[in-house]
Amino acid sequence: MSRPSTTTANDAPAPDGNTWNERIIAEFRANAGYVPWSSEEEFAGGRPVPPRIPGFDERGMPLVLVHNIGAKSGRERINPLFFQPVDNGWAVFGTHGGSPRDPAWYRNLMANPRVTVEVGTQTVSAVARLARGEERERIWAREVALVPKFAEFEAASGRVVPVVVLERVDG
């Protein structure tokens, strides 16, 4: 099992654009951590970024890329995720678009919490942990205020959406 690379975003191999995630990753890296908004025509044509969401600026949607190890496969995965800056890291949200199942990346992080995070043009090591109790509620409330669609996803899913904190690790 290989560990995620600690190279900078600019040194990472470019995805070929064949999958949704690969297209988002390529746009993220080309735009220093932002993924530009789609026009209605692009969105209807299959461009994977949604129309403008209130609370974000004209640069588009800021994301993080989370490099993680598959819980079952042991292979490296890269997931583009919405995030919220928190203390010494970032919170990410397992909405899975309102699915009743947690996303695979969440299971991967719980099984293998050491990750690499690309944020903007930086690449840093981090450790994932599940936010619980008051911490989870505070982070979740802030995110729902920014992206109200997340509350709809949680209601549709019939589960509590996991909030995962990625804490920066020195070295």
C-alpha cells in the first residue's frame, strides 16, 4: 500500500478528465483551489460543477482535495470536497447528495485517518477524526447557513451527516 504523495499540487500528475472527479481535480489545480462556476448551458451539458451557490464569490467554489487510502482496496483515492476552515485544519461533510449511505471517502478516512490535503496551492499532511457533540453541531450549523442545500441532503438521507475534521500535522 502506498502512502499519498507529499508533492505540491503543481507537481502532482494531471488527471485525464475522463471522470467527474478527475475533471474537478484538474480544474482545482488549474485555478489554485477554486472550481469555476458552470453556466446553465454547461451544467445541462454535463459539466460537473453546479450553478452558482449563494455565499461563494465569482472565482467559483473553493474545495479541498483529500488524498486517502481505500478502506477495502488499499489504493490511493483523491476526493474533491466542500470544506470549512476550522482551527488547525478543515471540516468536510459526508452529505453524499442525500443518499442514505455514507460516502466511500468517509469510510476510508475512518479506517485510514492519515491523509494528505491539497488546499489552494499547498499540500499538507493531516489526520481525520469525526466531529461529535457540540463541535459537530457548531460546524454543521455554520455550513448549513452557507450551503442550505446540505440541510436538505441530511433530511433526505435519514441519517446524521458525518462532519470530519482534518487536522493539520506538522512535518
